[in-house]
Amino acid sequence: MQMELVKLHRNGKSQTLTLPEGFSFPEDEVFIGRVGNSVVLTPKVLSTDEMAMAKIQALIGENRGWSSEEDMIRDMAEFRRKRIY
């Protein structure tokens, strides 16, 4: 996973940051969520499979020990077979 250090800026009770080149979104809005100690930004427009992966990751990702996207996709396929939407 590519990571860069960025500065956070206070704006009243909110914080802002500027996304570095390579991390920008084409959309004007994104979903924001928390997974453990991490804050995750997700494009607003998602396919059904991408939305399912985002839900799975938010619900159980931090406890599943995924080491790759393939692990997450495998769990998503299992999740879909059980129809736990």
C-alpha cells in the first residue's frame, strides 16, 4: 500500500488535509469511514462488488488479517455465497 505523510490543519473543530498528487479523486464527494485506527476515504460511486468489499472491510477487515486484495476478494466471495447482505 502506498502511503505518504501529510499535515493536518485545524479549522474550528474540524481537521482538513490536502491529498497529494496520486491520491486525488475524480469525484467531488467521497465516503469517509473508520477501520480500527485508520480513516478510509472511498469513492462515492461504487460498483455493487466494490460496495460489498467496502462493507466487508468495514465490518470484519481489521479482524481477518487480510494480507492482500486477493484475501479480501476470497472473503467477499464467501460472504456473497452465504448471502449476508
